Amino acid sequence: MSTKFSMVAAHSRRPAGEDSIFAINNAAQQAAKVHGADKVVNASVGALLEDDGKLSIIPSVIELLRGLPAVEYAAYAPIAGLPNFLEAAKKAVFRDQTPEGYIEAIATPGGSGAIRHTVWNYSNAGDHILTPDWYWGPYKTIAEEHGRFISTYTLFDENDHFHIEAFCKTVEELLQKQDQLVILLNSPANNPTGYSLSNEEWEAVLSFLKQKAANAEKKITLFVDIAYIDFAGKTNECRSFMKLFGGLPENILTIVAFSMSKGYTLYGMRCGAMICITSNQDVAEEFKAANQFSNRGVWSNGTRPAMTVLAQIFENPDLLKKVETERSILQQMLSQRAAAFMENARKVNLKVCPYKAGFFITIPCSNPEAVTQELQKDLIFAVPMGKGIRFAVCSVPEKQCALVPEKFVKAIAKFE
Amino acid sequence: MSTKFSMVAAHSRRPAGEDSIFAINNAAQQAAKVHGADKVVNASVGALLEDDGKLSIIPSVIELLRGLPAVEYAAYAPIAGLPNFLEAAKKAVFRDQTPEGYIEAIATPGGSGAIRHTVWNYSNAGDHILTPDWYWGPYKTIAEEHGRFISTYTLFDENDHFHIEAFCKTVEELLQKQDQLVILLNSPANNPTGYSLSNEEWEAVLSFLKQKAANAEKKITLFVDIAYIDFAGKTNECRSFMKLFGGLPENILTIVAFSMSKGYTLYGMRCGAMICITSNQDVAEEFKAANQFSNRGVWSNGTRPAMTVLAQIFENPDLLKKVETERSILQQMLSQRAAAFMENARKVNLKVCPYKAGFFITIPCSNPEAVTQELQKDLIFAVPMGKGIRFAVCSVPEKQCALVPEKFVKAIAKFE
């Protein structure tokens, strides 16, 4: 806190923060100018890049966007989102794995907006929001912006599986203190670890929550962040866990966050949706009303042209196939990079979090800040986190991914 | 409130509301199908339409948007907004009327996002936000979403000027109860009345606020919503009041909301900015930090392609001229419609709010709901408000604008 003159209300006064990822990315770009881009490993960027460092793009999506009639850019979308977009978003999320229950959707700016509405509408001021100890930093920003706190549990057990005991224990503790509980779970292809819960692990999670929901005072909102699902394996296989969200007690509400950022390479268009699954029709209607009100009360409405593009894709099987074919090239590039990293990590005995799929691999270590600095001497730029280092395989060519694990081993050894 | 099963937290429980403007617009469209579009006056739409009912568009803006390289749609913008967009937004807002002081900008989704951040960061929970009695409905939605209340003062005195006494009295009352005061003022071309404060009226407002700011405990944020400024008169003339925001005490912060929705006909792209003017550098830096944090904590970042379009326009004088030339056709169409309405209102002695410019004319009357219903018998669809009826000259052809005042007189007479 500073003694400088301040105009904001007390709850908005914060120590000056710096975006460390931005700073690291800057340092990597400076290094590329000095040493040449091919000498620098910039693993700080959270977007899928081609080997030449350019952003990966699904061309048919951009083509659709450019080809819209003028009015589609110019006109407002309805507050809740274009109806045909909301239908398309449900299809994009569930594909053939639609759970039983009442399902409603509301457009939001990316997945972030969906998190905001969920945190705000389904928890109380001062409540704790639950995430694993490995989590995407902005979860904390969103919680703090809205006067909530983050509580964490250990994500992995000693066998590198989902730590169900740690999860249950923390849920238990929080439910002793609060009636509303929002649980944020980013799976499959978790950011930052690349972990995906198995269906058995999902079943264990839900079975425990059902037990807790026997207390009718408790209201549990399970928020499933699937930002990376289109890079998490076979379309229906990696969505099969969604069927499990059917038939839950009425005081467990599941909300799935859809985003066009990664799966449709439309990061810059800010288009997503929040989709609820509930066994109680009142809860579904309340979801629609409350989050539509919040849309109007926060950002008014969403980006219409992106909505129309998604609607077009899911109204035309040929278009969908084209998008999927183009996306599969990106998926393959990504999984080859990850495979190269993982294979070499095994060879040199580098301990990594149990990666299944997605944009990031995480290397747990002590002293992540120092290790990250040490790696920069080898022109490797990665992101230090609380208990390890996030390496963005999404933004690093396969050849470099293969060479990096050995460097990690050496850098980590220096500080152990 | 209902007895239905509910999952949301207590602060998000609300009686089911209906969007009345949406319902009226629907009714107008139904009537057009039955009676023919040329027989129906649909004055419910808050966007500028051509005489044939199609959305008015500035073609060169759409052309720029369509012509961007793919990466401009695909890539994220920085959290605070693209730097060249923020510079362009300042130019678009101030033109040659930049006030003295520290000026910073943060990108937001339209003007709505700017209101949200201002209300959240510059007032406390439970505070009252000040607006005139004629105000855009979503001001209330935004306040309520964030646990604030709306307080109003009478906008017009008996001479149809800004009611400075009413304004001062309400500011006085609120500052006795709270230290943080956010004042929302939509001028020039106020929605719904079309009123613009004169520079003398602005001076009176600021002179009073300066007086109140002598109490260093009080922190006053003056939020100026200029959504319709590009339809409010000559470029620099209608911006000349902005010079007055220079040299204010450090505990008066001015925030101007910029939006690309109306002036650039990009409603559907959700791009705007909040721009601060302050005499204290700390306040400007805090503005940047707090609202960037809020961006990350609410919707993450903004619509990049729209930002790039604005940057291009203000980096190229020929492009700017082209946009302005195309916009001037729309401005002329709008002012002819308004002139036709006002001229005929005078002829038939219809009392209207003192319209200066903008999308809407408001007719004060008792029993606005009943009068609106009565007008629908003549196939005139307008929006009832608390103390009158909003007629959207922006969406009604000149010929119809000329015929409507007489119908208003008759309908109002029925209920007086």
C-alpha cells in the first residue's frame, strides 16, 4: 500500500502489481533481437504459435468472419446472446455427450466473463472460491476483484492422480464455514499442468459432492473450465465426462464455460458462453435471468460477428468438418511438441506434472524464480509459478521442446 | 421474490424482470407484418436506421474491419487495450479540446464497461450513484448489479435549462452520507431527452463541485457519458466543454466514456474506453492500475480488431476525413428527422423535453404506459419511461416524424 493520494474506494486499493508473464515475454523478444529468434525459446506465450512464431490460425474461421454482411459487425447482439449462437455453443460444448437435465446458455466475453458471473452470482462477499494449487492466475484476480478469496487443495496425490482426499477435505472445511460454494475446475487439459481428470476421478468428485448436498442448506456450484477441450483428445471421448453432470441433486449446479479463443483461434474477438446443467427447471430459469441481468449490468452484450460465425459452423456439417480438419493440423503440431518434451523429460529424469494434453507442461521445483532466471542464461523463457515453472509447449517448436528438459534438470540442480 | 428453489447468492435474487423495449420492438415488428412496414412507426429502437429500416452503417469502417490481417481478429489485445487504440481513443474523444492534466485511457467493452468499472472502483458498497431523473435504464442495472443505488435530481428547471439547484441539493445530501460520490452525466445529446449542457451549465456544475471538494475527505468522480457526441453538433464546438475538466482539485476525478457503437456504427463489436482527466499524477496512475486490474478480473481484454480500426482511422487523416464524410450523411438524416418532429410539436403545442441533438426525443406526460398503449392503436411504438415517453427519431423516417406529434397530443389528452 502506498501513501500516495488515492481516489478509488478502499476495496479497490491494491499494491502496484506487474504482469510477470508480460515482462518475461518482453525479455524473450529482446533476446531474440540480440541473439536471433531461432536461438531463443519463448515458452511464456499462452497461445498456439507456428514454428516461425506466428499465431496459429484456423483459416476457414477467419474466412467466415470476413465474409459476414456489414450488419453483423454493426448491430448489437441481444443481451443474452444470439439464440442461434447459444444453440451452437451447446453443440460445441457437448457434441454427442449432452447430459440429462435442464440446459441453458448465456453469451459471455470468453471464458473469463463466465467465471466472473459465476463467482459473483453464486457466492457471497468474503466467501472462498475453491481451485487446485495449480491454477490459472486470473482465477485469483477475478475472485479478488469481487471481494472473494481463493482456497486451494493439492491437485496431485503421490501417484500423480487427482488428489481426491485433498479435494474432499477442503470442500468439507469450506462448507463448514459457508453455504454457497463455487468450485473452479479446469479440465481437461488443465492450465498450467496439462492434466485431465479421468471419468473415474470425475465420478469420485461428484459422488462426494452429492454426499455434501444431502445438507439442503448447502449450494454447490461446480464450474468446469473447458478452455482447452479442443486440444484434449478425440472429440467425444474427451467430452464423455459431461454425461456425469446429469441427474445431480438440485443444489449442485454445473456450469461449463465455452470459449472461442483457443478452439476457433478467435482470442481477439472475446466470445464465449456459460452453459448450465441442472436437474431443477427453476434453477435453469434463474441461471438465465440472473446472468442476463449481469450481462446488462457489466458489459451489456457480446461480440455479434463471432457469435454468428459459430452459429454458421454448427448449422453446416461441411463447414464444421472443414474447421475440424484445419484444427487437426494444429492439434497434431501441439501433441508432437508435447511428446518431444515428455520423451526427453523421461530420458533425463526430469520430474513433470502428469501431462495429458493441452498448451502447457509444468515442472514442479523449489525456487522457481531462481530456476527461471537461470534458464534465461540459456535463452529459455518460461513462467515461474508458486510451486514450479510453466512451459508453454503451444508456443515452442518441436525441436526446441526436445532440447529443453535437459536444461531444466541442470538449472533445477543448481538450486536444490 | 419467489418461493422457487434458488441457487444464486442472496444479492443476486431478483424478481423476474422483462425487457420492455424488447417487447415493444417485437410488437412493432408483428404489426409491420400485419399492416405493412410503411404503416408502422417503430420508435423503440436505440440505433440509427435508414428510412427502409436497415441499420445505418459507415461503409469505410466496415471496409477497414474486413481488410485486417487474420492475426488482428485472432490475437488477444493487451489487458489495458492496444496502445495505439488508447491514443486514438483520446484523439476521438477530445479532438482539439484536450483539457490540461494527466490523461490515461483503458479499453472497455463499449461505454457500459466504463460505467461498470467507475461504479465499482470509485464508490463503496451501498453508496448512491447520482443521475438526473431522465436517465438510460441500464445505469440502474449496473448500479444494482454491484450493490449500489441510484439517486436522482430533476434534470430541467421551469425554463427547460439544467436544474443546477436540484443538482447541487442532491450532491449536498449525498455527500453528507458518503465520502465517495460517482456522478453519471450523459451529455451532450442525452439519452433519452436529447439535452446538452451548455458550457455555462458545465461551469456551474464544476464550480459547485469544487466548493464541495474543499472538504478533502470527499472524493468526487464525475463520469461523462458521451455515447452520442458524434451526433451532437460541430466536432470541436460540441467538445469545447471538455477543456473545463482541466485544473480541477485532485479529489475531483473526471472520467469520459468513449464508445465505437454509435459514432463508428460498430455496436456489435463492443469496443470503447474510459479516459481520465486529473490534476494529480498519482490519481492517473491509480486509474490505470485499478481499471486494468478490473479488466483482468471481469472480462480479461477487449475486441482487438475494433481497436485496430480506430487506430488506423486516427493515424491517417484521409481515412478520418472519409469516415467523417460518410458520418455526416447520417448526421444530416438524423437532424432532419428531429427538426421535422420538433417543428410539428411546436405547431400542435406538444410539450417535449428541450432537445438539442441525438437519437431520442422525450415527451413528458402523466400515465406514460397508457399513452404508449393508446399510440399503438395508431401503430406508433414508443417506449414508456417513468415520467414520459421516449421517441427514437434515430429509427423513424422524417415523414413519419412529422406526423407523430399530433398523435401524441391526442393520446395524451385522453389520459389527463
